[in-house]
Amino acid sequence: MSAEVETTRIFPSAREKFKIISTLNCLVHSLQGQVTQIDLRDESSVVGKISFVDAEMNVNLENCTYLGSDKTTRIFEEFFIKSRLIRFVHIPKNVRCKLSIYMKYLG
């Protein structure tokens, strides 16, 4: 990640951090930097690298592929998903959930 992007990243406030830690959003938040699949409510899905998750569980993906409900595919450099549109987030097999959350917030 370049220094320019790092300085413009918004860090969560205390209220947002509490909201992340006190819900299962912390698991999705700990997947930042991982490639995963997110299923959407309209029967479509997106596969890509999670670049940012906010306290409301809105997700930014980069270098992703969108598979529509009609089986059409599109490639996007960046893709934003509002939390209310997410049906399911696939956890990669190499991620140990407890350890990932512990290292992100308690370690």
C-alpha cells in the first residue's frame, strides 16, 4: 500500500470501534487484505480482495469479479457493497476466525 493511500485512510472513532468489536462485523473487518466471495441479496456474488470495511459493514473490494444473477460476469478495479445488500461473506479456508479476531483487536 502506498504512503499516499495510507495517510488518507480514515481510522475508526471510539464509537465505530466499539460497534465493530461488539458484533460479528469484527470477523469481516479482520478479513481486510484477504480475497473472498460475498454473496448479495439479489442472488449475485462478488469475488475480490477486501480493501476496507467500516463500522456499518459496508465493504470496499478491489480487483474483483462480479457474477450477476443472470450468470454474466464483469471485472471491476473497485467495488462498493452497502451492508444491507450483503447476504453472506465466505470465510477463506486459510483464515482461523478466533485467531484472526484476537490478533486484530486484542493482540
